[in-house]
Amino acid sequence: MPRPIKWRRVCFLPENNRFGPLSLITDEGSQIKMTVDEYETIRLIDLEGFTQEECAKQMNVARSTVQGIYVEARKKLAECLVNGKILLIEGGRYCLCDGKFNSCRLDCYRHKHGRCFKD
């Protein structure tokens, strides 16, 4: 029996979940879907400067899991940039950080920016 998939911890949902060329007419073939947990790995590693190990601890998953999520997220970003597709951020297996110390790390975005609240 396979191991159950762990829910990935995410600090918050993106304020904007759709990006792309302004001149593009929306159709299914011009959209790439990135999951919220993929977005979180990009945010933590590329923006916040976390290592994959630190990102894994923050998201409550194994480093190898973060590595796989990160590789997929970067491929999707490249596809959007190179081929001019729309990026939609939605879905995935994640749970939102509630800002409490029992489920949230002190280096969580909400703690660092004074946004410690329950969604």
C-alpha cells in the first residue's frame, strides 16, 4: 500500500493568481496551471532565498519532494515566458498556515510580516 500524500503547508494564497501576455485571448491551449504548492516553492526558494532543505521544513515535506515540486514549477514558468502562455495558480494538495505556533514556523511569512491570522 503506498504512503499517503502529505499535505504541503503554505503560508498564504497569492494575491494575484493569473499572469500572462495582455494581448492574448484566453483559451485552454494558452494556459498553464501551477498548483499553490508549486507557487510556494518558487516563493520560498527564489524570492525568500531558502535552501531546498529549509523550504522542505517550512512546507512540512521531504527535501526530495520539494525538489520535484520545484522542478515542475520552474518548467511551467519557463513555458509561460518562452511561449507566451497564461499562468494560472490554483489547486494542489496543501493546507494554509493558520498562524499558530503549533502548525506554523517562526520564520513563516505571516510571522515575519505581522500577518499572523487565520484565513
